[in-house]
Amino acid sequence: MPTADAGNGTNTLLMRTVGVRDLVLGGGAVLARTRGRRAEFRRWAAAGLASDTGDLLVGIRSARLVGRSGAIKAVAVVVPWVAAGAAGLVRGSHPPDAVPRTR
């Protein structure tokens, strides 16, 4: 991120708003899961995946703004979350008995 922006609080505010968003989405998913509400859990998980995918796309398109290195870092942070979210939704779409067990 440009050095000129580092000290003005904008970056801190941005990170906090992203953090709040992730806490709300994750908290909703956890509550739905612990209450056994499978369909509600899937909606929360899908919303989280959509949000993370949006972050990924914005990161890819941000090279002009933050430079290639900054864009790569932004994408590298999000890719594991998108992959985990997609895998979780795919795995969760099978009935519990249909999910292969790993040892």
C-alpha cells in the first residue's frame, strides 16, 4: 500500500470493516451449524464464499492501484479461504452418510 496512505487511518478502518464483515458471516454460520440448521448454515457459508470471491476478484483487479506485488499479496491471502469455502459447500451438499470418511 502506498506509504502516504499508511498513516492516515484509512487502511486501519478498511481492515476493521472487513474483519467485522467476516465475524458476522462466520458467526452466523457457526450459530446455524451448532443449532443443526443445515439449510441456514449453507446460506451463511455461501454468503461468506461470495464475499471472499469478491475480495479475490478485487485483488486481481487491483494491480494498477497497489502494484503487481501488492495485488499478488492480496490474492494470496484470499485464495485459501475461497478454496476452503468452496470445498466445504461441496462436501456439505452430500448427505452425511454419502461423505467419504478419511482416516
